Amino acid sequence: MTRWALFTFVVIFGLGTAAVLVARFFGRSKSRASILVSVVAHWLAAYVLWTFAAGLAHHYGAIANYDSYLFVLLAVVVGFWHYRIRVKRGREQGLAVFVAGQLAWLVMLLVQNGVFRQ
């Protein structure tokens, strides 16, 4: 599943990059395609960093388990929302959605590993 998720992100990123290059060739540098590439790059980087950090935390015993499939689901849902807000309201509000998605994932990760249990 992780390979398919990564493959999907890479394909979307590649198509977005190609669309940006075509848009710039025709003189439209602020196209929706460039926003799409930016959003996909944010979520792909977040996936890589969360997986790396969780691997280290699991190795050293800080967390018991890490399910990256749930992050992929979160990235697709919140990434779509991130894109829509970025197009309609601008960069800052789009980044606020991205940060909110990261905080939601942190809470989900903590709940998965029983941090809030007594």
C-alpha cells in the first residue's frame, strides 16, 4: 500500500510539474497547476518526514505502532481541502489547513499509541 501511495503522489507531482511548465511556456505562471504541485509537495514531504520520525520513535521504543495508511487517507482528504482553500482564499489560509492537518495527525498518532489512556 505504501508503494502505491508513493507512486500516486509521484505521478500527481510529475503531471503537475508538467502542467506548470506548459503554463509558464504560455505565460500563465500563477495557474492552478502550480498550486496543485505546491500542495502535493507539502503532503509528500509531510509523509516522508512523519514516516521517518515514526520509524525512529518505534526503533527507540517511544511508540508501539505506526500505521502510515491512515496518514495517506488523511493526506488525500485534507490535501484536497488544502488545495480548495489555497485556490479560493490564498496561501496563508491554505497553510493553516496544512498545519491543522498535521496537528490532527499528531493527535491521531498519540491516540493510536495510548498516550491519553489512564
